[in-house]
Amino acid sequence: MLIVPIKEGENIDRPLKRYKRKFDKTGRKRALQTRKQFDKPSVVRRAQIQKAQYVQNLRDQENI
């Protein structure tokens, strides 16, 4: 459970922003999005390979 302390006389927007930041750092949002729809293992693996190729291509261009 995330706990965000609220200071005396503080506007609600600031603690809400801190809560959102903490929530994003935990990685829960990303996990929920991945569980929303099932992806076949072959599709996941293909996406990983494509990402690795893209990153490698960027590194190769940087060295030239």
C-alpha cells in the first residue's frame, strides 16, 4: 500500500502528484497493462528481438 503524507494546509494537488509518481515507480501500471491482453510467447519474443535490433542499429550508427 502506498502512503503519501499530507502536510498541514497543503493543497491536494501536490500529494496527488507524489502519489502518481510513486505509483509509476512501482511498475504496477505496466504490469496491469501487460495482463490486460494475452500475447503469445512467440509474439513477445519477436518484439524483444526487434527492439534489440533497433538498439543495436542505433549503437552501430553512433560508432560510425
